[in-house]
Amino acid sequence: MEKIRLGISLYPEQESREEIEAYLKTASEHGFTKVFTSLFSVDGTKEELIRYFRELTDLAHKYGMVVSGDCNGQLFERLGAKADDLSVFREMGLDILRMDGPFRDERDVILVNNQDGLKIEFNASMSDLTAGIIEAGGNPDNILTCHNFYPQRYTCPSFEAVDATNDALKKQGISTAMFLSSQVPGTHGPWPVSDGLPTVEEHRDIPVESQLKHMIAMKNVTEAIFGNAFASDAEFDVIAKTMEQAYPQVEELEAVDPYFGDILREWLPEGETVRIPLKLHLEEGLSDNEKDAVFSFNYHVDLGDCLNYMLRSRLGRMLYKGREFTPRPCAKKTFEKGDVVLVNDNCKHYAGEVQIVMKPMKNDGQRNLIGHIDEDELMILDKLGAMDIYGFVDAQA
């Protein structure tokens, strides 16, 4: 299992060395391993650009991070670079060359098979391009992809289009990066616009942890990169916390339940696993038994046979069999998408099951309302399917 990798973006023409180094230090301390920067947004001679970006890459390497430089065919001409001679980018200290505008001819294969030690990162919207390069003899191990970010509001491609592209690239064995958008006011990218820098519009105005959880739930995103600078210390902290929640270490499970142990170990073998941590706003007055069913063994999973009106976690009814789940009054006549409910003792055989409502369901008195998934994370539910593990985190904690 490979964790999603984390990155930041830097635009040294707008930032001081002191700001850059402080940001790199903070990012590296929080598990970030990549820097994205724009080469063609900077003016200057070839020699000036080499010195300029060499200073950035040396700093990034000092903190154990690789650097991807965004370029295009016009920049190649400015720098005198050629598909079979990438020495100028090597002099800059780059690890990855991102081709925002590829050549779309035999030169793309030459780029991928370069002898200068550079990975080539193509615009992820061109999955047909990477397939053609591989078919023409390009080394797939040397190919990466990265989506665009979109400074102008409402210009992002549809989420469905991005998701389908990522699926196609995953089938090719090609990694894919998407951009996170810091919510700090006044953050910048390469252009004088400050309205966020997401890959998909749904992420522009929501907390960074919800953006990251959505990308992890997509199962086809390899890297999540802050597109705008500078993300706050609080955002770095919450990203690091989300990574811990999303990739927990499963311990020995024998003590959990003798009957259920064998089945459970098939779902959750020991070691690191992936679990989507859903932010849950709790109702007041929950019993200890209700809280235990939701939080105590926080590895919920739907087996896949009931994926219609709900995401159904049977764990509670098995692990907490015999406990009381007393019916509680609820004024709602209908449960809505994102409501989290628990089967109560009015349906004793199934009491203790925790369910996330996916379609409107009549409140027939057999379920207690536990809470509601945060509005910013409802879209994550659409990416959870059979055998996907999810958990809950208290939104007020």
C-alpha cells in the first residue's frame, strides 16, 4: 500500500529566500516531499534562470524534497534546450521536468528516455498522450503526470472528467498529482490572482483536510500538492493529522472478538491500511454504547451487498452484541444523505449497526440519529464502495 505523497508550490520571483527556507522547513517537518515551481513565469537570461532556480533546488534538496519545474516548448527555445539535451535543466538542479505543453511528436519519447536523469511529468489531462508515448517505446518508469490548477473561479474541469482521467492513467501505471488549495486569504500562485488554486472546483472553498480525504477516497491520486503559497502552520498540522488518521497501523486483532476475529482479519490484515476519516457532527445526548459503536473500533466497512440507501457497517452488531441500544426520540421524519444512524433495540437482531444514509430514508423508529457528516465531506461518500474502510472523527474535537 502506497500513501498519497504531499507537495508544496513555490514562486521564488515573489518570495524571499528567508520565506522560502522557512516554508520548506515547515513542509518537510510535516511529511511533504515535493516542490512544484513555474519556470516560464520568470523573466531573465539563460544564465540568470540557471542561478535563480539552482538556489531554489539546492534549498529544497537540503530539506529532502524533489523539485518539479513547469515548462513548455517556448521555454525550451528561450533556454536553447532540446529534447535530447536537457542539460540546462540539470544545471538548475531539477529532478522533474513538467511539460505543460508537450511536443506531441517523437520528441516526447526522446524526452522520456533522456540520459540527464530527469523524470518527465506531463499534463494529466492528456492521458492519450502518455499511452502513445509508452506504445512508441517511452520508459513508463520515467513518466509522471500532474493536473493543472485553476486560479480563476469556475474554470476547473468537472470532477467526473478528472476522476476518469486519473482512472485511465492508473491503468497505465502512471502516477497522478492534483492540487490542494490553501484557504489562507491572499495566497498566491504564479499570476496576480488570489482565489485559490484547486484542480477541481469542489475543492476551492473547503478545508484542506476535506480536500485531501476526497483525493485519498478517489483511489487514483498519487500526489496532493498545495498550489498556492503560503499554506498556514495550522493547515500543515491538520494535513499531518489527517494522514495519521487515514493510514493507521492495524494491531493484532485476536482480542477484539473470538467469533468475528477470522472475518475481521481478512478485512484488516496487520500493518498499515487506508481508512477515510469522516468528520461527524454529533447529536446531543448519545449513550456510551452508541459512542462505542461509532468510535471504539473505528474501522467501518460496507460489504457491498447493500450499497443503495446506505453505507452499512455491520461491525457494531457483532462486536457489541448484547448491549442495550435504547431507542431515542427523533423529530426528523426522513433521514437525509450524510445522516449517521444506529439500529436500536426496536430491531434487536441488527441493533448496533452503524449506517450512513445515502438516499432519503423514512424514520421508522428502528434507528437512532447519531449525527451528520460535515457538509464539505458529503462528496467523499460517493467515492466509498464495497470493502472501503472508513472511520469517524468528532467534528468538535
